[in-house]
Amino acid sequence: MANPTLTLIASSTVGSGGVSSVTFSSIPATWNDLVLKVSARTATSAVGDALYVIYNGSGTITGKRLQGNGATASSDSDSSGTWVDGANATASTFGSSDYYIPNYVGSTAKSSSADSVSENNATTAYAALMALSSSATAAINSITIVSESGANFAQYSTFYLYGIASS
């Protein structure tokens, strides 16, 4: 099998004052799969904050999460689950989350996977792996990212959406 090709579809960098959400809209049905890469920090008064990813403006994504926080490991069911830094993490650090969304234009339920880590120069930092599922069968043409806490994304948070085509 040939190596897949990643093509940048869109990107967003948060400016001064922050934003409550980031949306990639009008995603064309050009590629086989999508990859979403997030490097973010939120204004929540915690070490970490979880992300919600919303397809096509609505709907529920369910998931299973395996996570650790530097002291304990656990697993649970969650509809967000990937971690980024909150305002109480080490200053000027950003957590990262990556989502892989195969067959985003197919007419079946959408599955995806995600992994994430938060950065913190202290005992508490988060890492998680997620298996996600959406019962929506429409092709994904928009993706919105919000924080679980509802806090704004901090300045310099970045969001990149890639398409993957197999050759």
C-alpha cells in the first residue's frame, strides 16, 4: 500500500481575547478520511479541560475513554474525552488532541479515534485514548470544537483539519 497523502483543508489560530468555539465548515467530500489536530489551552480554572467535537452542527458523539492523570488510570464512557490544558496548568503550555475520522463521506454511522495529552510541570497532567461513535449517517461537512467547561480557547491555540487521500 502506498503512503497516504495529507492535505491541509483549513486551519485556525485563536487571536487576542480567545474564542468560545472553532468551526470548520463547507468541508468538501474530496478525501477518504479526515485528521483534526488541536493544540489548545482554555480559560477554565482547572489544570485540564476536555473537548467536545460536534459534526454538522448537532448530534451526539459517544465514546469510551482510557485515561490517566499522573496518579491514577481509569476508563469511562464520555462524549468528549480528549484533554487540553486549562488555566491552572503551567503557564504558556498547550495540550494537544488528535482525531482520526475515517470514511467521513460514507452513509453509515461515523466512528473515529482520538488521543490527547495535557502539559503541566506538576503531578497532575492528563493523557487519554478514545474510541468515538456518532449515529449520524450524513457526510460530515462541518466540525465544531468547544471546551467541556464552556471556557474560551486561549490566544495562540491552533486547530488544523487535514484530508487524507489514498494513492
